Amino acid sequence: MIRRKESLMSLQTKDGFQLDALLLLMDNKRDILNAPLILYIHGVLGHFLARGTPRLLPPALLEYGIGSFSVNTRMAFMGQIMGQGIFDDAINDIDASVELLVKEGFRQIFILGYSLGANIAAYYAAKRSDPNVRGLILEGCAFSLPDSQRRRWDKWNSVPSYNEVYDKAKEVLGPDPHKSENDQIFIVYRAWGPTFYPFHIEIFSYKAWWFMRGPEAYNAMTYKLISNVRVPVLFLQGENDDIIESRETEELARLVRESGNPDVIVKYIPKAGHDCMENPDETVRVIVDWISSIDSKARWETNNLPA
């Protein structure tokens, strides 16, 4: 069994938000700072409530010498309900995480965004350039978060409708939604299915919705900015994903390639849905092979993958 070194850490962003993170490394690794380390950006639930990628992938990759830094951003848990989960501001969370890792001496940093986190990670990579960030892994990345939600709500005839929520949000938040202190929580029925039962509802604050899902949430429209990503990109998607369509992934990959970035790979994980860790063996294999291919001279030790 691999000896693991786990460190709970706290860090603060430049806009004063307090973050908590878990650093997971091999305890007996000699050249740990030059080994690959993945910064994980979670989906809606955060790292430690989700059952799939956010919780299962870091220890699985540790078996191959790849460490992890799992940070709970402002989007975690109740962020989209309590109004603190502002999509545009989440870039500060990644800034702070990368800065801390670089200060600690890590030089082979990869960023993996899962679901909502994939769109946040793409937003960061399109706006930032740090030589220590070697690549980007986007798992279940939506072409556009606002467009995806509009289609889904229209499909199930949500109550209220997308346009009704937009009109109400403008009324509540006023002319400057980011600075508005007049936020409110709202519920959308039939957001995920045809019934009014709780598992088909969606809950937001108007401010969080405005910047993540509203028609003016431009930074959450990943197709508008992903052409600016210059690091290698691995798109991951489960073959049976019932949330993100395969054409969304293919279109995003095409936009990156057409911008002049040749290091773009799309991998579909068989026997997996929105969470690729429904097929852990294949997911781990793909990621390990891809990281190895980014820099074959990197000084890190891996075990041979099973045949």
C-alpha cells in the first residue's frame, strides 16, 4: 500500500474569500516537487460530498505518483443558494490555489475541472497563463452553461420559465447585479424532469444564477473564450453522459484547435455517464497516459498500467 501524506490547508483569495483544501501526496517520493500534481475544481456539490471524480480520482491517481490539491471553491455546497457562488469571482480561487502551489515549489501543475468545475477551469485557462500550469483536463464541460440550462428548462416546461427568471432577476438585482445587496433565493420546479417532486427542482440565489446561468453570464459561455486556451487540453466525457451532449465537447475541441492550439485530445469513457469515474480503470488509464505524453522527460515514477 502506498504511504500517503495528507495535509489540510486554508488559503485566502485576493478578494478575501477563505478556502479549504486537501493536499494529497506520496509520503516516500524523493522528487515530489517535480512530480505531476492535479488541482481539482469540483462541480456543484464540492469535493467531499460528491461520490465520483472529486472523491475517487485523487487516491486512484496517487497509485501512479500523481498528487492532488482538492480545493473547495466558493461554488461549493450552498454557494449557488447563498449568493457567494459568483462564477466570475471563482477565478480568484484558482489564482490563489496556483499561487500557493507554486510558492510551495510545485512545477508540474495540471488543472482538472469536473462538470461545473470544467467551465470554471476553462474560464481560468482562457484568462491566465502560468508556466507551471502544464495542462487542462475538462470532464463533462458544457458548451455554454446558460444555453444548457435554457434548453433543459424548456424541455421540461419549467415553472417559472427561463425568461421569467431572467426578468425577475433584473428586477431584484437592479442595474449592477454584482454589487447588489438585494438578492433572493428562488426555486424552479420541473428543472430536471417532468414532476414537481424535490429531485426535479433547482435552487439558486438570483445573483449566483445571473453570473452562472443567465443570458448575460458571458464567462460561463465557454465557447466564447476557450479559443484563448494555450495549454494542452484533454476533454473527458462519459459515453452515456445524460447532461452534456457529445457535440458540445467536439465543438469546444474544434474551437481550441482552430485557434492554433494543436494539443487537444477528446476521450470518451465507455460505460460511464456524466461522472467518468463510473469506469475508473479507463479514466485513470487515459489521464495517466495523457500526462505522461505532455512531458516524457518529467522526473516522476509510475507503475505499469495493467494490460
